[in-house]
Amino acid sequence: MEFGDDRNLYLRDTWRDANMICGVVPINPSSNGLWPSQKLPDPIANIEFWNYMFPHVEIIFLIVTVLWQFFHFFLKPLGMTRFTSHMITGILLSKTFLKENTPARNFFSSEDYKETLFGLVGACSYMMFWFLMGVKMDLGLIRSTGRKAIAIGLSSVLLSIMVCAFIFFFILKDLGTKKGEPIMDPFEIILIYLIQCLSSFPVIGNLLFELKLQNSELGRLAMSSAVISDFSTSILSSVLVFLKELNDERTRLGSVFIGDVIVGNRPMKRAGTVMFFVLFAIYIFRPLMFFIVKRTPSGRPVKKFYIYAIIMLVFGSAILADWCKQNIFIGPFILGLAVPHGPPLGSAVVQKFESVVFGTLLPFFVATSAEEIDTSILKSWIDLKSISIIVSISFVVKFALTTIPAFLYGMPINDCIALSLIMSFKGIFEFGGYGYGYQRGTIRPVTFTVLSLYILVNSAIIPPILRRIYDPSRMYAGYEKRNMLHMKPNSELRILSCIYRTDDIRPMINLLEATCPSRESPVATYVLHLMELVGQASPVLISHRLQTRKSENTFYNSENVVVSFEQFHKDYFGSVFVSTYTALSIPKMMHGDICMLALNNTTSLIILPFHQTWSADGSAIVSDSKMIRKLNKSVLDMSPCSVGIFAYRSNIGRRTIKETAINFSSYQVCMLFLGGKDDREALTLARRMARDSRINVTLVSLVTSEQKSKQIADWDRILDLELLRDAKSSVVAGGHIAFSEEVVNDASQTSELLKSIANEYELFIVGREKGRKSVFTEGLEEWSEFEELGIIGDLLTSQDLNCQASVLVIQQQQQMI
């Protein structure tokens, strides 16, 4: 061996010795206790207990949890979300307050095993967050996404990215330079505005869940738009990753033609694996989830074995996504989407893991990711100005390109602003993206610090503003026309029928039969059995259509409801679709279950039983529930569609629709038309009933002498006359509408008319017409007892009139303000 070789060998061994890490293998993760009974001979075993891996991490978990809960206790009343408290905790434990080489900094810094352990826990936290948000999401949002959500989703993200790219590389191309010398890398600028323009569904969904707006029309539109934007950007990023991998593979192989690379290379295998995983989630995993739902008896919890098996698949999907060079959360998020949301399976998964993920793991991830935030390095005004300009312009562009399409689709300006704020909200996804860019060296420490502070300010300001400008009483108000008047001819009529008591079952089925279901014009009825929550911690919503197995004790006395409406479905097979639910909730929240179900199923009419019930002869009140009355009034105020309140009189000798057919007679229905949008809605339903040959509908139109003698140029009256003209001229196959016009000049004549016809019919249909001034009812409102029935409906149900007929009061879908 030559002398030069000996010298090189010596230098190599010296370098190896100098860089050797000494330690104990395997590392003992647990300490010997807080107070060891005796000193051990091994000096390593006598170190402080907090220097061991598990005790150290447990102490950090405890500190982070206590701090964020402390901050959230004071910030929650101000309308701020939990993420803001997480960020404040992370900044408090960062380099900004814990300086380098101090005991506190050394305790929280990521060194040796801590870096690997903290990274693993953080990755698991982030992964589980995406999985749970996928579970919470309703896939029906994707299926029912309309052009409005698609336009807003694409405009707020893809169009924003293109506009920002044009601004920063053509108009403000000198941004981030000092005396002509660049101080910001172009990739850094791209990453900043790219993440600013994105709208992450989990972040927006979590914001809406915390603000309790996830079931509102605004929240559904925001989530649908976020799904569209996430879907489009995910496809775009996956294609870019694939093309980059393909280019790297070609470079590695030195191939000239792409055909030399396509067969057997890694990028194609990874792309094929991704496609196979998506197909597995859709055609194998999701059907298995529905199989688990069907195997779970109504009202019984899901077996723990199923939940643990799902979690194992979630971790496996994260590993597979990482191997395919995709973000680790893509796999868990896809599996989360495949899990049916709501009870029993989705609710069980969320209930089991939500507390630990959102209460402990996620704050830990934010705190460890924020440790590099250091405000002491913010010394360059040019850096601060450049980053602030990029962030501000990106926010303004995204806000404007969300507001404009929403406004063009006819949304109120307040809701447009609220939607733009929701789509511009920043959370853990954006913070994690900037943290990843900082670790890869794409963005500098000063940029990471400024962007982190911006995310903190953004998350602290937007939720309180949303609470200020968005009225929660309108959370279920729809932007689409969901009523019977604007339905297409012969389209499916969707009705949500509410059942409070078992006595409501037979009258409700009789009323549904009167809507004339047929194969040409079917009826879809969603039956909701509402029961008061007693002795149970959380509300429950059960779909009896999904859960086919019966438990030993059928769920909360809903068996009569389920069996009765299943028979109704069999009697009208092919003409009627029935889906039965049971909602167990506290009374003050029941209206939310009703409105949410109506919103999810896009119903045109909600039918609510009246809060009073009468004896068999109809002469005495048997029950009078103040709780049901308050519930009905809440639904009338917040409903996303038209509402009907059904006051049923079970008079002796009163017939059902079936009984009239057996006796070769007709079921007599009277529609009282005074004018107005509610009466027009009621007339639409009466015209549908008239299609049934078993039903005779009499339309009684009230007019004044002035209206009869001359035409009044009033838009509301014009609409009334147009609908009356159609009703008079229409001849329905198998039945007809008898038209009668009565001249009435004051309220006293109205009362006399009602008394004269009160017992000639078996059902009266009237409009509620709340707040509408009319000469027919002027003065009667002072004597009205139940405002939810309107003046005419209240008069027909009053004991003074001695009316023995049932009454259906209709309120058309309330217009957006």
C-alpha cells in the first residue's frame, strides 16, 4: 500500500470517529418512575424521567393541551375556532418566546429521537384529520353539485391562480427584488400565492362544523365549491407529479422515446396503483361499509372490530400514498369519503376518534410545526413588504373571483360576502403546506414566519365576521325555488312527512294518498319520526332504509311507523317511494333535524301535524302540546321549502280515500282562495289532488265587489288571476275542479261564508298568508289564537265555528332577503 493510500484511510477513519453517534441500543422509552426506589448502577438509568422518550412526549402533550384549552376558553365566546388557539399555543412555544440554548427551548426542540417521533405523531395527526373530515362529508354533495358550485369552485381557485400568476410575473415582476437583485426565489412566490388561492375542503368543512353552518344552504354551497376546487387541484397536482416522475425516469434511463420508458417503469406502476386504489375504494371498500351498516341492528353500536379494521386500512392507505409519491393524506381522505357519513358507522368512527384527534394530536402537530416561527428575524422591510403584497393581492383576487360568480347567480350580497370569506379561510392545510415548503427549503424562515402570522390573523378574524354578517335563522333558507308551484309538470313530488305521535300515522298516509301518486307523476315521501331525547347524551338520526336488521327491541317505538309506511309503499308500488327515519333529539333542536332532512332530500313540501288532537267525534280536544306548537313555528320560520300544517279531525263516519273508492263515492276537498303566494301554492296542491278520480275538489275564490267590477293592476293579483284561469280551464283526467266565486266585502261576510260550508267537506286547503293585509280578514287577526295556521285556518279549527273537517294550511317557501 502506498503512503497516499495510508493517509486517505487514516483521514477516512478519523472522519468516521468524529461523526459517530454514541448511544444505547435499544433505547429505553420508559423511565424507572418518578421516584426510583434505589440508584441503579448504570448511570444512564439514573437520568431525569422527563429525558426518556415516552414521558417527555407525554409532558409536551399535556402542556400543549392545557395551553390551547386555556386560550380557547377565552376565545370561543368571541367566535374564534379551535385552530386559532392551536396557533397561539404553537407560537408561544416557538423560537419567538423560547430562545435558543435555553432549558425551555431544549426541552421542546426536535433533536435526536424527538425529530423522528414528533414527525411520526404529526403525520398521524394530519392523516387522521383528513380521514375524519372525509367521513363527515356527504358524498351527495358531489352528486348534487350544480353549475353554481362548479362555477364558484373553479373561479375561486383555478381562475385565481391564473390571475395571480399574470399579476406577479407580468405586472409586478420586480416584486421581491432589491436594487435589481432578487431576494425572493420565483418558486417561493409561486408557492405563496398558490397556497393562498387554494380552498381546502377539510379546512372549510371544519370551519363550518365549528360554526354549525354545515347543514345550511350557504354551508352546503361552500363545501360543494371546495370539493370541486379540491378535486380539480388534486387531479392537476397528481398529473404534474406523474409527469415529473416520468421525466426523471427518462433522464435516469437515458431514453429517447417515451415508449422505452412506459413498460415496467416506476411512474407507470405508481399511477396504476393510484387508479387501482380509487377503484378499490369505490367498488369494494364502500360496499363493505354498507354491508357493515346493514349488519348493525337499529339503535345498536357498530362492533369495535369493524372500526379497528377500518383504521388499519387507513394507515395502510397512507403508506401506499407515500409510495406513490402522493401526499400521505390522499389515501385516508379517499377512504374517509367511502365511509357512509352519519349513523351508525360514520358517527361511530367520528365519535371514537374526534376527541383525541382534534383535542390532542392536532394541537400537537400545530405546536411542533410552529416551533420555527421567530419574529426576531423580521428586520428587513423589503421582505415584509413583498410578502405582505403577495398575500394581500392573492386574498383580494380570490375574494373577488368568489363573490362575482355568486352574485351573478342571484345570491344576496351578504351571502356572497360570507361565502367569499369562507372560501378565503386559512387553516391547518395551508399551515402544513408552508411548513412542508420550509422543511424542503423552498421558502425562507422569514417567509414562513410572516405567513404563519397571517394564517393566525386570518383564522382569528374571519369566523367572528361570519357570525356578524350571516343570520343563523336563515341557515336553512334555500337559493333554489323548492315549492310545488314552480315544479315541472308531472315531476316527482318530494314530501317530508313528520310524525310526532302514533295517532299521526293514519291521517298522514291518508293525506299522502290524496296527492294522487302515479307512475307518471310519482310521490317520494321521507317519513321522520321525531322523539324527545331522554337519558341519552347525544342526538341520533337513524335511517331505517339503510339499517335492515331489527334489534330485539325495535328502535324507540318506531316499528308502527316503519311497518305502516312500508305497507303504504307496497299499496302504491311504482308510484310511491318511502324512506323512513327516526330522530331522537332535544325539543329545541328538532326543527334542525326536520330542515336538514328536507334540505338534503330537496323536498318541495314539509307536512307537520297540528299540536292539538281531537276526540273521535271531533267535539273535544284530547291533547295540546306546547312543545309541538313551538316546533312547528320554528320550522315555518326556517324551512328551506314549502310547509303544510295538518289539523286532522277524526269525526265518526269520516272516510279515508280508500273507503270512498269502496263505497263508490267521492272524497270532498275545498280549496279557499283569497289571493297571495301561499294561496297559489295551496291551489297547486289542490289541482294535483283533483287528478284522482276518487276526489272532488271545489275551488272557492273570494272576490270583492270592486275586484269583480273592474280589473286592478296589481302584480300579485295578476298572478292570482293567471293561476285561477288555468285552474278553471283545466280538465283533469278522471276528475275535475268545481269552481265557485263568492263576493265578500268584509271579514264578517267571510265568517258567515265559512260557517255555511264548514261541514260540507272533509278537507279544507288554505294558504297561511302571514302578514298579508286583506279586506276578507281585516279585524279577524285580533281574535286569532294560533298564528301558525293563518287567519282562515285558525277560524276553521276554532270551536266557535264547529267545523268537523280536517284543515291543511300551506305556507310557500320563503323568499331570500
